[in-house]
Amino acid sequence: MKAELQGLQLGTKAIQKELLGILEKSKNDFLAGKEEMKRELQKMRVEAKSMTQEIKQVLQDQKAIWQQETTALKDSLVDARKEMDSAKADSVEILQSSRSALSDLKEE
């Protein structure tokens, strides 16, 4: 019986050793995974920072383009208004000239 008990104890120790090995391997795998995750997160932070800078640059470029377009549109509107005022003045002169010519014809 003593021999049987010692055999069981040796078997139990072997199983414990095997379990400790499995636990140690799991721990090492977990730590390796944790480190890999840290590296990936750091990489993602760097990429996010880079993308943020790129987006900021695109927004600044778009703002500059909109300012240029707005200025060009304002200038275009000012030019159109001047042309309309000029055409209005010309039409007033033509109308007055036509009225004068009509009056002259009526007097003759």
C-alpha cells in the first residue's frame, strides 16, 4: 500500500509539474500577447496622430480654397453690379435720346 501511495504521489507530482508547465506557457503566451497588443496600440496611436495632421492640413487647404473662391465670387458680383449699373445708365441715355428724337419728330 505504501508503494501504491508513493506511486500516486509521484503521479500527482508529475501532473502538478505538467500543469505548472502549462500554466507557465500560458503566462508567457499572455505576456507576449500583451506586449504585441501594446505595440499595436502604439502603432495605431502614431497612425491616428498622422491622420489627424493630414486631416488638419486638408481642412486648412479647403479653408484657403473657400476663401479664394469667396473673394473671387465677391469680385465677380461687384463687376456684375458695375456692368448692370453701366447698362442701366446707357439705357437711361438711350431712352432719353429716343424721347428727344420722338419729340423732335412730333414738332416737325
